[in-house]
Amino acid sequence: MDLSRVIAISGKPGLYRLISQTRGGFVVEDLEKGKKISIASNYNVSLLDNVAIYGVSQEYPLAEVFFRIYKKENGGETIDHKSSGAELRKYMEEVLPEYDDSRVYDSDLKKLFQWYNILHKNGLLNIDLAAVEAALAAQQAQETPVEVETATEEIAVEEKPKKKAPAKKAADKKDAEEKPAKKTAAKKTTAKKDKDAE
């Protein structure tokens, strides 16, 4: 799935493929009508690659949400974006239960499902489910042992200084106690010699 050249234009329905950039703006192709149009640079344009859905603990890139819908529908079209808000939310709960329903509005869900269906009709959602799932499983398998090893190393490094530190302090105290004792003994010996000389 390549969303790098697919854009949404604020104030205009649907999706567009970015064809080229001009001095005053962009040349785009309307994915629903197949017509090329020019738009001025003052239009607010969003690359679908940069769009995400609010989750409770993190944001979910649009590509990931589309992948989940694609998987649920076995590569088919999804719910009609003109369905009621309650139906759209119920469907979203099944696809992405972690989404933040307080920050994702009905209008956002309408756009999400409309965009998915437009991309599907234009053959831009060519996803090999088996390949993606295998890649994700391999990535998770590689990440887990690395985290365990790092944790073990950190524990080992932290324990070593704690064991050595008390031994050094005890040795320093012994040296400090022994040195004044030697000096005192030396002074007494000198005092005896002075008395004998007299």
C-alpha cells in the first residue's frame, strides 16, 4: 500500500493523487472522477502517509488502520461512509478497539471509511496479508531477545560498583586509624631520647 502521493484537500471531498508541483500550486488527479485539476498552494493539503487516528495511549497511522479494515473484510470494501454515527462507531470498535472515541468524531470516521473505499476501488490497497503478518511476527521475535539481554546487562553493571564501594571505605578507615597511631609512637620515642640526653 503506497499512500505517499495520495492527498486529501481541505474543502474538497474525496482523495487525489499528486501528479506534479507547479509555481503556484499542484496538479492533482481526482481518484473518483479521474480528472486532472490544478489547485493553488494556499489550499490546506494532507498527505495520507502523515494522517493518524487518535488512540487511547498512542496514535495509529492511517496505513495501519486501513490494513486492519482490509484484513477484517478479506480484501473487500468496508462499511458505507453514509451509515449512521452509531454504526460507524460499532464497526470502528471491531477494527480498532484502542481508538479514542472522545477525540475521533463521526465526521472523521466518515472520511476514514470513504477514503478506504476510494483507495480500494482504485486498486491502491494491494496488501499481501500473509506477507505482512509474517514480517510483523519476525520483527516481534527479533525485538524480544534484545530487550531481555539489555535488561540483564544493566543489572550486572549496577551490582558491581555497589559491592566494591563498601570494601574501599573500610580499607580507607583502617589506613586512617593506623597512620595517626604510628605518628604518636614516633613522638613518644623522640621524647624519651631527649630525656636520656639530658
